[in-house]
Amino acid sequence: MNKPDNNAWSTQLFNDLIDAGVTLFAYIPDAGNARLIDLAQAHNEARPVLLTSEEEGIAVCAGADLVGKRAVMCMQSSGVGNCPNFLSLVKGGRFPILMVVSMRGDYGEQNPWQYPMGQAVEPVLHAMGVLTFRVETPDELEPATTAAVNAAFEGGHGAALILSQKFLGAKPFPKRKAS
């Protein structure tokens, strides 16, 4: 599977987020967001915040909003399952939240353990009132980023930019040997 150049799309996404005023990058380490976080680390006005759990990132983003800052929560799709309770904070408190979710368990996935949560990501987010903006191809990244940023910071909604495995490329998974 041809995947886009990680440096190119990460740089484009980072620049789009910085241009939108995002300066706080809350994250759980993942191959899908590693370059984005490296860019935040190297930038003079951005700050990456390493989290212990995904739901902690929801609170960090809400806190950023309370002090007039813009934040993004970066995580892998498996972490979405940790967030519904804290997403009620977003809905009840009317905090804008922007998430970047790098997918597992969809197009080209080889690890059977990734499928259940991969299939649940968008239904879980929708159930919690979070709008989703899915990226399947490189030409969809910029308009989806703009739509998600606008939904979160201009519209006051929860918004998730979903980076599909068709876009990112599927990770290899070791094959089981026949007995």
C-alpha cells in the first residue's frame, strides 16, 4: 500500500494547526502522531504535553480553552475507548475539543486485536456528540483539517480528525506460524 510521505503530511497538518492558533499538543505516543509531536517540540510557540491516558488529554484541552488557548489531543484509535466519560465534560461544559486520531483496525489492518475498537471509533465519538472528519487520501487532509478546526474553535463543538489507515498505511503484524 502506498502511504503518503509522513514528513509532508505531518508538516502540513502541523502548519495548519499552528495557523489556526493551536499551541498545545496533548498526546499519547503513537507512530501516527510521532512526527507531528516532533514538530511541536521543535517549534518556539508550541508545547507538546505527554499524557498518561487519553482522557487526561480531554481535560488538558478543556483547561486550555478556559485560559484562552487552543489545544489538540493526539491519540491512536484504541485510546478513543478511554474517552467517553470525559467527553461528557466537553458536551456538558460546552468546551471545544479538537482531536487527531490515527486509526488502527480499518483498511489493511493485519492485527485482529485492533478491529473491535477500530470499528467503534466513529460510533463512540458520534454518541458523545463529537463530529468526525475522515481523511482517506492526501488531498483530503487540508480541507478536513480546516473543517475540524472550524467545527471545534469557531462552532464550539467536539471535532475529531480521523487519519485512516488508507491514508497512514497499515502497520505490519507478524504472521502466526502454522503448527
